[in-house]
Amino acid sequence: MDDTYGAEITFSDLEMFLVFSKTEHFGHTATELDVSVATVQRGIRALERKLGVRLVEQAGRRVRMLHTGHILVREAHTVLRARHDAVDTVRAESGLPHRRLRIAHTYSLGLGFVPGVLAELLQDHPELRFRCWQGPATDVVSALLHGEADVAFTSLSPTESDIVVEPLFTQALLLTVPADDPLAGSGTVRLSEVQGRSFIAMEPGSSSRTHMVNACARAGFIPRITVEGSDLFVVESMVGAGIGVSVVPEGMDNHLHPRVARLPIEDPGSAGRTIFLAYGRGDAAHESVRSLARIARTHGRRLG
């Protein structure tokens, strides 16, 4: 049996293929990695030679991954996460500070909660450094599970056994309408009052969109979504322009928008959404993660 296949594969080979797997597009991969298209093509062909199997195929004018490519993506995530865990464990046992913490969070939590937690954490540990990334809740959880983030703040709870999940607090949901809307002066509102109106929503995969759709379903209707956005401020700007209404987390109340009014929803069962902190069980050994979790719990109790 020839066991030489794969012996020369590097972490860089795997990282490049993971970037390619997101879009299955040479040009997009080259742009993200800041290299030429030819470099990406040569890299993938070289990876195929090292493995002794084909990973991609030409499908008309497109390139798509074969089954073997999807298997490699799954295994590459495991390998790269193990590399990060090994480095962290060695540094922690040596008394060195944790490497830069990679924090993934949903859009709305980046408006106040996550910055507040990190500000307090830096007071206790000024030597720490962070890389923060925001995205839809499904992408945030995926980043954590694939080892691309050390810590996640999200309203979707991972169920994998190697992930620690802690509920932090519950956020109410608010209906946002134009400032000159007849409902703007209401103390509270029922979603049935806007059943026939156009809705502005976050992109699919966003927890804000999921909770909006679920709240409308509990009120007995499916929202007619006219515009989708990738940022809550853009969503509310669309509302302020009179295009439609939306449902946003109560954390948006910390930011004044002169052209919108945000109203508590009084529908039964519309209490809101739970915010979770999630991190790998292996990361629980690191002082920086333990300190972050402790501060996040404290902030969560204040909001709860």
C-alpha cells in the first residue's frame, strides 16, 4: 500500500481550499487571498496531485467540487481546529497569554453588548488582542464549529457535545415603523396591525430575520418581504424612508434614529429571543476565555 499520498500537504494548502469551497470560484478565491487566479488554479491542481484524487471538475463554464472535495473540506476544518487547539494548549501550559481571540457575533450584538464585554475584559487583561467578525447567526455558529472562531455570541444555540453553550439574557422584539406612521405614537402594538404591509428584513440566515418571521407566524400571517438588507441600520433606514416596517431586537433602542419609531410588541408569545455565549470545551482551559465568559455573564444579568 502506497502511504506517500498526502505527506506533503501543508496547512496553507488546506486553508486555500477552504476559501475556495465557500464560492467554488477561482476568481473570488484569488480576490479573498490577494493572489492571482493562476496561483489558485495551480494550488488546487497541486493539492489533487498530493492526494492522488480529483477534488473539482469543470461543469460547463463553472467549476464545482466533487464529493471528495466536500469530504476534504470537512476534514480540513477538523485539522485546522486541532492545530489552533494544540497551539493554545501549549501556550497556556507555558504560562503565555492566549493567542488573539477570534470572536464571532450576530449583527445586533455588535451594537453594544459585545463592545461592552470586550472593554471590561481589556481592563483586566490589557495584553489581550481580538479579531471580531459579525454575520448572520447561522454563519456565526458555523464559524465556531469549523474552528474559525474561538467564541460566539448568537441567538442560535449549537447542540454539538464539544461546544459549551451558556444562555446570557433575553431580548424583547420591537416593531419599527416610520416616525410619521400613524402607529408611531402607540405605546404598544400587535403585529396583526401591520399584517398587510411590506416588511424590510435582514438577509436569510440572520437571527433577526428568523425571529421576525416567527413572531409574524405567531400573529397568524407570513410577512411580505419587499427589501432584504445585510445590516440592521440599513434595514431601519429603509423603514425610515417609508418602504415598509420591520421587527428588530430591543438592543436597537440604544441607537437613536430620527426617522423611525420602535414599539414594544404585545402579542402573546412574542417575549423575544435568548442570547447565548458558545465556545469549544478545549478553549475553556484558557484564562482569557474564562474571563470573557465571566464578564459576559455579568453583563447578561444586568440586561436580563
